[in-house]
Amino acid sequence: MNLIEMNGINRHFGAGESRVQVLKDINLSITKGDFVAIIGQSGSGKSTLMNILGCLDTPSSGSYRIDGEETAAMDNDALAALRRKRFGFIFQRYNLLGSLNARDNVALPSVYAGMAQSARHRRANQLLADLGLQGKENNKPSELSGGQQQRVSIARALMNGGEIILADEPTGALDTHSGENVMEILHDLHRQGHTIIMVTHDPGIAANANRVIEIRDGEIINDSSKNADIAPSQVASLPENNSWAFFKDQFAESFRMSVQAILAHKMRSLLTMLGIIIGIASVVSVVALGRGSQQKILQDISAMGTNTISIYPGSGFGDRRAGRIRTLSVADANTLAQQQYVASVTPSTSTSGTITYRNTDLTAQLYGAGEQYFDVRGIKLAEGRFFDADDVHQNNQVVVIDQNTKDKLFGRNSQPLGQVLLFNKRPLTVIGITQKDDSPFSGGSDSLQLYAPYTTVMHKITGDKHIRAITVKVQDGVNSQTAEKSITDLLVARHGTQDFFTSNSDSIKQTIESTTNTMTLLISSIALISLVVGGIGVMNIMLVSVTERTREIGIRMAIGARQSNILQQFLIEAVLICLIGGLLGVLFSVGISVLFNTVATDFAMSFSTASIVLAVLCSTIIGMVFGFMPAKNASKLNPIDALSRE
């Protein structure tokens, strides 16, 4: 039975005037189980014929059938499947992968066939033992002699069954003794029923075959057989596995090879990652800076009052007529306090004047407020107590002072609690001291601020009948914009006109958040440019890597790797480089934050989990996008062109 049939095979190289015809109307049939030697001088076309026989190359014209199946109609993956199932290649230069040990080199074809890892390791070990290489399973090619490497190559050719063994000058790189051992192995394989097709220029080697085909100038000039009767062959390919384990093994092999490639070129890989590292570190650090500064600003706003609405006379800040408008009253504050959406209300007034203690006179600002004022404004107590409702109702002449007043009026080491000071010649007893407030909304770090019950200020110091402002704290869960509108409508109804304006701390907070988010986005967008630059660097390095490893790609394709296997391998490598670069960038950013937080005192960098995850995800996507083209180029290589590349 004819296993191989060729009819009218022609092969041309080049185009136009440089077009050369290497094979000319080749007609050839090979019986299953035969031992065929193709002999000819260099340039005769014998190697081209073998490449077409092994589906590494395609004819320019003619028909080539294997077991009755026409190869011209097959795509690249179908041809790869044919090489994987039917053929086993023995190359003159062994073509072993230097990064793999003997066992893994032998087992590689079965990876692409979907054989389980344990099964392929057992079979690889057995084949190596059968060929006299027991104990050499973990040796890499550089640790083996030429004869041993060729036997590893033979074991690899048999891994998936090796129904057809294609041996290209199998003894060409070996000494006489090693060559004799290889020929003996080929004879044993022939006796077992394998179809052997050997290419050689040595008539002595060709004499080992049952059938000798001589080729000259691309034409068969002689075809002779010692025995025309070929015993039936029972050799068949091993079944392929297409279960989920198959895809897992494909991915695991691609992942392992990618890691080996990265580790084999550590410096190049690190330099490739550098652009990604800088880009990711920039993005994460900028977001952390923006987040930290935003939190600091919001803390300062909280010091003004959390979820508060302040009501002032006039049309707005800077209104020169506001001082003449005296319509806000304690009754307004009491009415607002009765609304369901209001948590607390504190009327307030203020006046500036001279404070006196012993022989020291200073200018200060006195704020008259209700007992809830400190809670609403987020003012913290350092010593003593705040005034309470009884103090407000009874017009008690008590005062709470800030740290500046304590230091400048009483001295840093003095104890002012219980002392009496004069404000505009009116006595006030110090009952509390507030914590130092460095926020930009506190009125300035050098200003002197005092707090007394508003009833005391109005009735015993200023004599005012009306208050200067009302501060409303809105209930938790109530929309501050809705509450602000309700307050405005209520006071307009009471006053008959809108002779006041409101200041909503939530609006300020939203404005600050919007501004910082916009700035963070802007700076992050600039930082993303470095990520794109880093991605271009990854693409360039991957293109170089494909060029450097073209021969390796050819070997993998020759033993049955699909285009998807090659694509997956290089794509994983690009993604790994970017992913590792992204993680290093995050660690670098953490290092920056530690240094920054040690030096800076105003605010600290604050990391966002979302920004870190997004940055790492972004680096992975960059690896996929910029690694795809080099990976695609690698998968599209012609096997014979790749194998011929040094």
C-alpha cells in the first residue's frame, strides 16, 4: 500500500529573471514500512524534496498525497497536525532546544498532541532508556555528546508514534562509531515497521536502505529496490487528546518557555520593563498624591463643619451693605431647629476688640455662639470644657480661648483655666482651651480667637439685637442641597425677601473633590504616555526576540506546534514582562510614598486599591496589545524558512 504519492511535483524559488526551478516533475510513491534513501550531490534538490515530503515546505505545483489525503488543500494548522501525527524528524544538527533537558526535548511533540504530563514523561524516559540514554534524562544538550544528542533527536521523532521517520543526513555531524550506532537504530526502527526516508550524499550510508532514489538537478535519475515486497506495517500514531487538560498543558508549556526566555536575558528584560515600571509608578504615585491632598483638604473643610449650611446677611461675601442688614434673629435659629431635616442649629455673632490680662493688651476676635457650635464646626478641646446650654441661657461670662491666645496672653507654660481676662473692658472667665488648628480655613495661624455664649456677647458686650450668622447642621442621610433649598424658602417666608445668602460646606467639598479629581486625571493622562512609550519598547524587544529565536520557532513548528501555540508563547512573554514591570512599578511607588511620608508633614500619600489594580491591569493590556504583532509575526513564519535561519 502506497503511503506517500507525488505526481508532477515542481518547486521554484525566486521570481522573474532570478527564478530557479529546484524540482522538476517529480513522480514518487513510497510504500508504508519501506526504508528509502534519497541520494544526490549538494544542490541536487534532495533536501527540498525531503522538506516537501515532511510538509515543512509546499510545492509550486503538482499533487502530494499522504495516505490518500491531498496536502495542497490543508491550511497551516492542518499541516502542523499532519507533521505531529505522522512524521518524526531527525536533523543533521539535532535541532534540540538548549534550554530544555533531554526528557523535555523528547516529550515536546506530545505536548502539542495533548498527552498528559505524567504519561509523556514516562514515555520519554522509556524511549531514552531504549536508546541507551538512561540516566541522561535531566542533561541539557550542551551536556551530551553529538551521538547522544542525535539519539535524543531520534527519541523525539518517535514520541508521537513516528509512523514516518524523516532523517536528513543523520550521520553527517557524527564520528564513524556514532554514525554506525545511529544507522543500527534506524535499521531497528525499520524492522519494527516504521517508514524510513533518509537523505544523504554518501552512497555507503544509502546502501543501508532497501530502496535508493538518486536525484540530480531536480530530477529523479535512478530508483532501485533490493526487495519489492514490503512486510505490512502496524505502526500508527498515538491518539491526540482534546480535553480541557490539553489546553492547560499548552498554556503551561507556553508559560514555562516564556519564563525561561525572560530569565535567559535578564538585563534585556529589565530594560524592557523600565518604561512600564516608570509609567506605572508615575500613575500610582500621582493618584496617591492627589488622593492624599484631597483627604487633607476635606479634613480642613470638615474643621469648618461637617454637612453644615451657614446663613449670612447680604447677597454674598463682599457685599458692602451686609453690615447694615440686621434681619437674622435668634427666633430664626429657633424655627430652623424645629425642622425634621436639621440636626442642630447654633446662632452666632462676632466682634473684634482688645483683650487684656494684667499688663498685656492684644487684638482678638470674639465669636458668640450656641453650645452646639463646637460640634458643628469640628473644634476639639485641649483643656477644660466648652460652655453648655446653661451658660447660654444664663448669659454666663465665660470664654473658651484658642492656643494662640493662651501662648501670647498667658505664656506657654502658664495655666489660664479659671483666670479672668477683659474683652473691651468686660470680664470673662477662661473655662477651656481649644486644640491648635492649622487648617487654611481656621482664620490664620497667628489670629487670636475666643468663643463665648452668644447671649453673653449680645447682651453684655455688643448690645446687638440681631445675630450675624446661623450655622445649621443637617441630619445624616439628608441631601444637603435639598436642605439648603428648604432653609432658603423658610427664611424668605419669614423675612418677606431674600436678604441673606447661604454657604453649603457640601458644595465646597464637591468642588474640591471635582477639582482634585480633574487634576489627578490630567496628570495621570500625562503619566500614561510613558506607559505607551514603554509598550512600544516591549514591542521592539519582542520583535528582536522573534528574530533571535526564529530557528527555535522552526523546530517547534516542525514537531507539530500550531500557529496558536507560537502566538500564545510570545504573547504570554510580552504580558509577563509588562505584568512584572507593573508590579515592580507599584513597589517602586510604595517606596516613593514611604520616603515622601517621612519627609512631608502637611499630608501623606494615600494609595487607592482601585488605582493599583487598574495600573496592573493596564500594564497587562499593554503587554497584550503591543506584544500581539511580534507574536503574530512569529506564528506566521514558514517552518522551513525558520529552520534555515542561523
